Amino acid sequence: MKILVTGNLGYVGPSVVRQLRESHPDAVLIGADCGYFTHCLTGAWRAPEVLLDVQHYLDVRHVSSELFEGVDAVVHLAAISNDPIGNAYEEVTLDVNYQASVDLALKARAAGVRAFVFASSCSVYGSADDRPRNESSALNPLTAYARSKVLTEQALQPLADADFIVTCLRFATACGMSERLRLDLVLNDFVACALSSGRITVLSDGSPWRPLINVRDMARAFDWAIGRPATDGGAFLAINVGSNEWNYQVHELAAAVAASVPGTDVSINRDAPPDRRSYRVDFSQYAALAPRHQPRVNLSQTITELRDGLQTMRFDDADFRNSWMIRLHVLADLRARGVLDERLSWTDRSADVRAASTRTAAV
């Protein structure tokens, strides 16, 4: 079996690669990533890419059909990854997340790939009332990132058939420790705040709902999806991935972190205007179709792993929101160095950076 993982050098990728290697020890695992965040290793004693057979450094906007030769399954993680980056680079977000994704799927289908798994998001539901959103609920994307996911899902659906199984995994908000940790995610941010300053400041009134999922459980979902037969949900399936028990209000997350890091003060802005990004999600279909791949890591375990992982790193940066632990700042730094252009493409002056990235991945 040959499995291609795009975007493997990001936050979720290390867990996906580890899960696939454990589940498919004899498979040929191939990584494909442009390398923006290759150097952003956190608490890693080795680069996660050592579990791969091949690592390609490439831009998913410019992929040769040869990449898919002999590939059985594609796990498509590569994307402009969050709302702040999407807001700053809206056109690029649509180019990478939507147009490049469809192009990848077309090339994969033409090459005879059997399974194409797309990392979508529950953010496609946008603002909603208190009723949990299920797969038949109306979509209401509020950001460029969410819109790109909706557009890609819609474009992938007509490509699916009995020989090309397409699964769009609408993930809850990611969280948890990673060898390439991001702190621009709500739970990760709260733990970092608690450790670095002893204070969590909730900018909203704490009432918005957030469904969450640990990155290790995201990896289990990808493992399920690459082997999913068409009889399990159809040739095309867009499915919410997470757990009904992991629908939390923001104030509950802050309180849970404070309980795990004694001495943490929580400040909530009771007078804040309503946060439109509030939604609960129904994960019943995933529970029915993937009973052996359900989330296993709970909130308490996730917070503990984040706390212990950051403490092992001797993390104490109270200004971390302006650091390389925030993906938007990594891109801004690369642009300031002149190695990325306004389209977030590597420039001719980036050869030394890409060489350094290659050496890091080979450690």
C-alpha cells in the first residue's frame, strides 16, 4: 500500500504519520509539503519525518501527476490553516485550499488512486443557534478559510465514484500536543497563557460553543477514512468528526485549564459583543460509521499533555502570541526575510532556507 500525505510538516501531520505507520507498518508513506513550518519543531527528540519513506518539498499549487503514480490513498492536509492567515491572504487561501485541492483530486483520480481524504472543518457551519449541527444542516461559512472548505467539498462530490472514494472530514477544532505545536488554537492558547502569565483572558463573554478534538484522534479518523468502503457512507461522504462529549463553551475550557494549572486567574469579558463563531456539532454519524476509531483522548488528558509538554520545553513566553508559535508570524517572518512573496510562494532567494529545512527533516 502506498499513502501520500500532503501538508505533513504542519501541526496535525506528525500525529497522522505516526498513526499510519503504526496501522500500516509495511506501507510506503510519502510526505509532500512546501516547508513553511519545517523548522517549527517543539519538544521533539527526532523529526517526525523519519517515519516516512519519502519526503517531497513542493507547493501543492504546482504538483506533477507523477506524484500519484502507484498511490492507493491520499490524505490531503495541506492548507492555509486558520482564520487570521485566511483574512490576511484571502486570495491565496482560496487558491491553495480550494483550487489546488480540486486539482490534486483530479490528478489523483486520473492516476487510479482509490481513496481521497480531505481535511475539512466544522467551521463550515459558522454561526448557529444552540441546536447541534449535523451533516444535513445549512452551511454558513463566515471566513475565507471556512468558505474554501465549503467550495472544495462541493467540487469533490461529483468526482467520487465506486473507484474513487472521497471522504471530507469536518473536524472539530484541533488541540493537543504536537512535535510542531501551534498556539493559535483556543485550548492550546489557554494552556500557554496559564503557564506563561498565570492568567487567561477570555475576550468574549465565554458563552460561544466550540467542538474540540485532539490531534491524535484526528489521525485515527484519517486512518479510518483511507480504508472506508463505498458501502460505508457512499462514494462521497462529508462527515463531522469529533465527539458529542467534546462540545464545550469557551468559559468551560478556561476553567478546566485553570484547574490543571493552579494559581491561574480567569478573566471573562462579560460585556463583549456576541461572538458569531459559535456552534455545537452532532457527531452521531461518525460514531455509527467508525465505532473502532472514536476519539479516545479526553479534555483533561489533553490539557495535561499540553501543560507537561510546554513545561518540558521550559516555555515561559508571555508574549507568545507575537512569536513563531503562531503560524501567521512564521509566514510574516519568512516574507520579511524575502524568501516568500505576496502569494506565499518561495522566491529565488529561498534556496538556503529550503536546504536548511531539508537538513532539519533528515535529523
